[in-house]
Amino acid sequence: MSKLTGAEIVVECLKEQGVDTIFGYPGGAILNIYDALYQHQNEITHILTSHEQGAAHAADGYARATGRVGVCMATSGPGATNLVTGIATAYMDSVPVVAITCNVGNSLLGKDSFQEVDITGVTMPITKYNFIVKDVNRLAKVIRRAFTIAQTGRPGPVLIDITKDVTAASCEYEREEPAEIVCQSDTIREEDMEQAIEMIRKSRKPFIFVGGGAIIANASDELRAFAHKIQAPVADSLMGKGAFDGTDELYTGMVGMHGTKTSNFGITEADLLIVVGARFSDRVTGNASKFAKNAKILQIDIDPAEINKNIKVDASIIGDAKLILRKLNARLDPINHDEWIAHIERLKDMYPLRYDKSVLTGPFIVQTIEKVTNGEGIIVTEVGQHQMWAAQYFRYRRPRSLLTSGGLGTMGYGLGAAIGAKMACRDKTVINIAGDGCFRMNMNEIATATRYNIPIVEVVVNNHVLGMVRQWQTLFYGKRYSQTILNDSVDFVKLAEALGAKAYRVTQKEELEPVLREAISLNIPVLIDCQISCDEKVFPMVSPGAPIADAFDDMDLKIN
């Protein structure tokens, strides 16, 4: 046991938890911690981002890519509030992040002191838990508890706010081993298992819908075995990409507003929908009263709050998805659904994804990225049309290979997240697919990538508009393009070069593949500005409030 300052205790507790990388931005209230970090820079790498929001997204990307806790830091006041969007992004997608902020000293709290903000009050609705530490004797216990909470059950972000005088004060510190994180099994009830097995055995047209919870639970192997044992087609949500191999013959694509017609029609026709780790987002269900209207619904989820929250289900099993699927696999004999699978195959043939192959388009860019990377590496996205094309046209073979803001839909997420993912997975190719509108929100993080020579590839799908918003304006607002045209003189190539990156501009489809291959081979930060038409749209699409069975595409619009 030794006597350490609060700042030193923070660093020692981070080392206890196996933290090797932190993303952050210093300031007056957190200076003591940064001074302590200086003494441990050979043990913990600190990445100074260009903005605190970039630090929060980087910690998020680190966590999504690895399953480990991502850590970010910021000072009091505006430093702390700049983390808020990143914390909310992690909260909506159940990402384990620990955010450490420092506040003014105890004697200055509540007095509108310089750079004082009640950050625990601000973040209470968007954290799994948060703390304010006013006593150095509580500090180590709080940090250890924060890491446990972030990882236990349904993961999520935890914020620790520490007053500056606590970081300067001293107390006894003794190292502890991190708490063991165990899978949640005590909630798996035998009667629920029996009901689920009976429903599966009786089904003639089962369909599996998988979400991000299956990835969090590391349940991909069990999911694949389950799908093939009961011979059921599998669709995923945006967050579930990679939980089930996108090249598997049972895979039907994404479901929902921009899901495939095969998935949307198949779920509408199914007599049993088995939902694994998904929360029935409105973008998935469309008109909730008509979602899977012919099916009994069996929901598998670790969070009991998700049961019957958005969609009324017929049965549920609460607990860790990996354990539940393993138990189901052990108790089920193989089931034959050849006729149902043949019908799904006919839907695939009738309703393939289509796009114009004569020019450079968003889908072509995504498919070229898959070709060049052999479907490996980590794809990160911003939010909008490019995000949906990345979900539709890249076949994700493994979990944690798509990092994207699903629940909050955060424009500006991707570049910071890509930096975090690359710091976590140095041996993998990391490509961030961005729209030009999103890139404008986080392009300062190119400077972070070049400062540390973090070799990510930023592919900007540049249509000079806010593409998804403009698509809605075209289809539902009489082509009144209010504030969605980005027709200005900003040159992304010159900008990236000014920030120290290599940059290319691609205007023809034939140029893309060689540029991509060169960009990856350079092993430095690279931006590729891909110019596409402003009128390109994401199809299929379901109109807001319509059932997913009403999915339409450009051919349907021409007929009608």
C-alpha cells in the first residue's frame, strides 16, 4: 500500500483495468491528471484529438472494434459538454465507454465558477450510471465500479466527474485485480426455454432477426449454428451487421426502412419471428401495428426493459444471447424448412438490390471497397445515404467489422471512431465512409490522424448536398430543397492536404479501384473525394409510418 494523489490513483486504476489508450483534451481542471499521465506515457498512449467530441467518438470506436472499454477525458465546463454527443451515441448503441471529466474544486461548486458545469446532471439521461467524486478516499472504488458497470449486462457509457481538489489530495492506494465480468445466466428461466422450443418446433416459416446485442454477446458462432439447425433465413438491423455472415446462403439482408424487399416481405410472411438482441427501432418496424403481423414473436434479450417496449411479443428469454442460443442448440434437433427457404430464394431472385452501373455511384464505391479489402478490415461510417449503402452493399462476414451510429444517428461520428478503431486494431485496414455533409462536421480530426500518423482511409461520397435529407425532400416535400444544397467552393482535397494527409479526387468509376489500392498501401492518412450525382437515392425505401411490406424502389416509382 502506498500514498498517492488522486491524479496518480486515476492513472493506476486505468492501468489496473488494462487501459492502453486514452483519447482526450486537457484543460485547467484536469491538469493534475494530465501531469500524472506524463509520468506513464510509456504505459498508456494518449491521443490528443482536435475536439472533445472526436475523443468521445474515438473511445466509442475503440470499444466497438474490440469489445473492451473505451476511455476518453476532458476538462470541466465546455470540455465536458463537448463529450455529450459522443456519450449519447454510445448510450443509444450500448457501447462500453468510461468518460472521465474534472470539475472545479469542492468549494467552488454551485457558484457559477469559471468553466463549471453540472456534467453529472447533464449526462444523467444518456449514461448507464454517472458519479461525481468529492472525496479522494472514494476515488479508486468509483473508478473500478465504473468499469464494471460499463461492461456488465447490457453495456453502456459511464461518466466519472472528479473535483480538482480531489485530484490534488492524497490517500492510501492498494492495487486490485479487475472484477470478473460474467455472462448473465440467472435470468434464463426453464419455462421460457420450453416455450421457445415448442414455438420453434411448431413453426413452418421461421425467420431470425438479429441486432447488435448478438455482437455484444459474442454470439455469432451460436447464431450461425442455430440458423442452420432450424433452417431459418436471417435478416439483420444496421447494428447487427456482421453478427451473421453476409455471404451465408440463409442471409437475406437488412430489414426496415432501407432493408431488402426479401427481408421485409419474408418477415411479413413468417409465422415465427425470432429476435436476437434487437430493440425494434422504428426504422426497423415501420408501422408497428403491422410489423410481422402473421408471426408469433420470440424475443431474446439481456435487457428486460426491451421486452414489449416497442412491439408486443408472444414469448421472451432474458439473458446473455450466447448462452441462450447455446442452450437452444443443445436441445433442438435439426428441422427441415426446404419449402420456406425455396420461397425466400425466389424472393431474392425477384428483388435484388439494383443501381446504375454505368457511372460512379455510392453502391459502386461500397462494392469496390469490399473488393479491394476482400471483405476484411473495419468499415466505419457517418450517417446518411452513404451509411445505408454501406449497410446494403458490403457483405460483413464477421462481428465488429461495421462501426456506425445507429440509435442516435450522429453526423460527425465516423472519423473519430475510425481513429479509435485503428488505434485498437493496428493490423486491420480501417476505412471511414463519409458523406460530404458529415465530413464538414468532423474534418478537423484529419489533423489528429496526421499528427500521430494513424493510417486510416477517409472515403467521402461527395454529392454536394445533404443527401438523405434531400431524398426525403424529393419524395415527400415536393422537391423544396430547403438548406440541403452544399454548393460552395470547399475543396476537400486541398483541405486534407493542408491538414497533412494524402488526398485524391475520383470522378470516374474506373479511377476508384487503383486509387483505393494505393491509398491502403501507403499506410498513412488518406482522403479520397468521390464525386457522385446529387440525385442518387437509397432504395428500397419504406415511407414513414408505412408497413415494411410497402417497401418500394425506383422501378415502383416509375410504374406508379
